[in-house]
Amino acid sequence: MNRHDPNFSPKIIDVARAAGVSTATVSRAITNPTMVTEATRAAVMAAIAETGYIVNHAARNLRRQQTGGIVVLVPNLSNPFFSQILSGVAAVMSEAGFNVLVADTQQPKGADLQIAQYLHNNRADGLIVLDGAIPESLFADYRRTRSRPPVVFACEWVEGFGEPSVTIDNAEGAMLAVNHLIDLGHRKIGHVLGPLDNVLTIKRREGTISALEAAGLPVHPDWFFEGDFSLASGVVAARAWLATSDRPTGVFCSSDAMACGFMAELHSHGVRVPEDVSVVGFDDIEIAQHFIPKLTTIHQPRTAIGEAAARMLLARLSGNSDDVDSVRLTVELVRRDSTGAPPIR
């Protein structure tokens, strides 16, 4: 084998020899990486680089009657929360030879029609869905479709749909946030909600209430402020907090974006964080550790969520659906500068 020979065209058998495996193993490592060990896949990838072998994805997809692409349905592409998840998905899928198309489910026109087309025809080999607010009617039609791409949920999910998912324990994360405020001495704790019908909002609200009740603290309806996960809704929540006569001294926001908007608006009114009010976020997006003050928050392993969802979808595409179970990843509290002891009054 001479890579420097201009007439040399490496074949799969050359890769197999270089990796010390069979051609069938090379094929599996390329087309279905979940079917080989990590060490075997690494050896095959190294042999491909060594030999200069070029994988013909178009021919492979034609043989397998696949498009060679998957679609990720995202509820709001402008939300920085999704960046690391998408990065994790792309890293795993590109290694497996799949292109990744990202579609925004909150486009003002034709979103439902576009989603239906992805769910019910061969425009994509599979879907990763990050939006739990997709109309149930679309998934009802999906169940009745014989030829349908496999679906994996990530972060959000549709209750009762039955497809595998990669999630975190949102209620547990909320309890970590509220218990942190309680441990600091706060007894008047508020909560900025996400969209009321969102599964994440529901679970985080449940966790907030559970932590308050377990500590014997009041669940004050006026201290539960409306929001929608956005920066702007955090500003609105801060104005509602300012207009409250009996203000909570600690506030748990259902997203970091809302927490940042909340703190920025308070700063413009001369309210200090954490001296006057402590604030906890949820997600640990990039800005959280650079905001002033640095935001105490609940860390989600976003890259790991994307990677796990992609591997789960690859397993389903390879026909291993029976071995695919839902996964719940752990969260942790990250203590920074936005929380402290309650003010003395």
C-alpha cells in the first residue's frame, strides 16, 4: 500500500488491514458506530485517516434507502440554551456520516406543516425533538403512519407519547435551587415561571413548591411571577417584584435568561444583588458565569444531552429500538455571586 502513489485508491480492505479488523467491522464502525466498541471505532477512524480512505456517504445512503440527514426540532433558535445541545448532536451525527438540519418550531408561518412533513415522510432519516409543545394532533397522525422516521426527545417531551427521551430531573433541579436559598437563611422565596403549559415549567414549579412545603415555608401566589424563559420576561418579572409590597428576599428563575433580565432591571432601579435580593437561575448557559454578578444556577449537561440523544437516535436507526431506553442525566447547583444571606430588616 502506497498512499503517495497517484494511482492508489484505498479500499475498505486496506482500512481493515490497517485497523486489524474485518471489513464487516469497518463497515459497522462507519455505518452503525453504536454496534462496535469505542476502542474499535477509534482504531477504524485512525486507519481511515492513515490510509486516506474516503467514505462514500451518498452511495451508502442509497444502499440503505436513507437520506443521510436528521432533523433537530428546536422551539427557539435565538435561545442560547440550545447551542451546546446542537453541538453535541452534530459531533456524534457527523462522525456517523449524517448531516444535521435544524428547524425552528416557532416560525410564525407554516411551522405545523413543516413539522408534519418531517414526521410523516422521508425528508429525514430521524428526528430529535427539543420542543414539548408540538401539537399532540401531529404525533397522533405520526402514530398512524406506517413508514415514519424514528423520534427521540431531548430536554422536553410530550407526555404519554412513548418515544425515548434524554432529560434531566427538573423538579430535583428546582429543589436544589430553592434549598440553596433556604440554607442561606431565606424564608420568603419567589419563583419566576416559564410558559405555563410547558413541561419544564410544570416540573420546576412542582419542585419549587415541594421544597418550600418541606421546609414549612409559605407558597405565596403573589411571589410566583409570570415568564416565558426569555430575557425580556425576566425584566417584566423584576418590575412585578418591584411593585410587590411584601417582596421575597430570594428568587428562583426557571431559566438563566430570565434571571439575567431580572437582575439587570433591578440594577437599573438601584436594587443590589445579592445584598437586597438573591437570584438563582436554571441551565448554566455561557453568560451565567460572566454576568455581573456571576449567576448562581442549576447546571444542565447540555453537550452530554445532545450527544446522548444522537447516540440514541443512531441506535434506533440501526434497528436496535428494543435496546433504547430513556435516559435522565444529573444536574448540580453551581454557586456563584448572585446569592447570599437575606438582608437584615
